[in-house]
Amino acid sequence: MNINKVCVLGGTGFVGSAIVSKLAAMGIKTRLISRHPERHRDLLVLPNVEVVEADVNDFNRLSYYLHNIDAVINLIGILNDNTLDGAGFRRMHIDFPKLLVQACQKNNIKRLVHMSALHADAGTAPSHYLRSKGEGENHLHIYSDKGIQITTFRPSVIFGPNDDFFNRFAKLLKVTPLICPVPRANSRFAPVFVGDVADSIVKHLTDPNSNGLRIDLCGPHTYSMMEIMQYTASVLGIKRKFIALPDRLSRLMAHMSDIANSIPLISPAMNMLIPGFKEARFSIDNYRSLLVDSVCDDAETQKTAIEDIVPQYLGEQNSQHRYDKFRSGA
């Protein structure tokens, strides 16, 4: 498959930046669409990368910037929704993919790669997040038989520098007291490294045999939520006593968080009164997503483990590490 120019939607984010760097290294011209191009000048130093200003939900603007593009990589999605009925998830995970595929048809684009989520299922998934992800990918795959080659990637939680997983837990642990409650402590994950995700997407981008595939991505090891929290604390060099919350208390905690975040001014006030409230946001939809273990049954298992990477970026926050670095510099 001959691909010379790619548009990466969500390309300025955590996963997108890794993919754009790899495309640039391959000499593939890359276009990024952002509402705030001035915030991403670091990407402009990469060869063959342009950042243009537009709202991707504006069909005319989206279609305009897909002109003369050979392939699209869609990474746009949200992890939290301030609406309790899942309207935000539906808008980003269902409505936008429908808009995107129409823009691809208008511009005669034959290749579309889409980021979904592990165990996304429009029918049986317990959360708005997973159901909307499932419905969005189902709609796109209709077009794999209608002239657009579609490949969907379904990763477990993604880790790496600037992630919203280990870094969020690290912020939380720094401001919590000695005792830290853990909701859904037995929920399991197979964290996958952002570099491995980017490698897999770029590898399959030009592979015509991947049309119609839904590719699950997992790391080499599985961890419970409790083990993730304990590992994060150990890397930071801090001591906490972790207590697994009963399921009923986990649900109550999620409901209280939703109520606080749905009322204007309450969330900022709670964050001032309760250290770590913002980092500890745990919605009822998050709770429902954790009812399904984020592990793979049959997947492209990646080689990079959290132990290979996480200490490199969380370790910078370890007080002993900072002291050793200062002493070495002195």
C-alpha cells in the first residue's frame, strides 16, 4: 500500500505524538489538526510535519484538510464524560467516526486506522465508555467492504512518559495521607507501552492484509489495581498503607465523585478541601469499565514491561533520585 501523506487526528496527544515521531522518521508527510496549533510547536521541529488549526467536528473544515491525504489515523477519544448519560462519549466515539468516514469518502481516502479500546462492545459492555467505543468501531468496519480499508486497534491501558495512568496515580499518592483506599482493587490490567502501540499502528498502516482486523494490544504482564498502586509507590520511594475497598464502597465513592463533578464550583472547592480529589476522580462509568478486566485473550502481546520504562519517568519524582542527581551534578 503506497502511503505518502497521513493525517493524524488526535496527533498532538500522548499516543499521537509517538506515532507522529515514527512517521516523520520514515519520511512520511504528516498533517495534524488542532484547535490550538501554537501549543504544539515541539511537533513542528519534526521533518515533514504540519499542524493546522481547525475544529474536527466541523465537517467542512475536516474535509478540507483531508484533501490529498492517503490515509487517516484517528486517535480522538475521551476517558471521562461530565454527562451522566454518556452523551459526551457518544459524541466523540460514535458521532465523530461517522463524520470522519463521510469526509474520507468525499476525499476518496482508502485507508483508515482507528483507535478503540480493549473489550469495547456495543451490546454487552457495562460502561458508556466501552459501549460507545464498540459502536464506533462497528460503524467504521461496515466500510471495510465498501472501499475503505479499516483497521481498529484495541489496547489495554497505555503507559509511558506523560501518560494519564501512572502519572495520575503518582500525583494522587503524593498528596494522600498514610492510608490510601483502592476501589476495584482486584481489577486486572495488561499495560502496554506507548512506543509498542505506535510501532504496531505504523507497521499495519501500509499492510493491506490488516483490512477488517480488530487488533488487541497488551503488555507482557498482568497486574491488579492494587499491584499497580503498590508498584507506583515503590518507584516513588514513598510508603502508604493500601486498603482494598469493598465493592459497595467503590460504587459509593464513584457516585459521590460524579455528584461533585456535575455541580459547578463544587469540584474546585472539593479539590481545595480534600488533597488529591482531582487526581482521584473515579466516576461510576470508570467503575463499570473496571468490571471487565483489561487483559487480552488473543492479542499482539508486546515485549516492553512497565518495569523497563516506568522508573525512567516516575523515578525523576523520587526524592532520593533527585538528591543523587543533584549530588552527581555538584
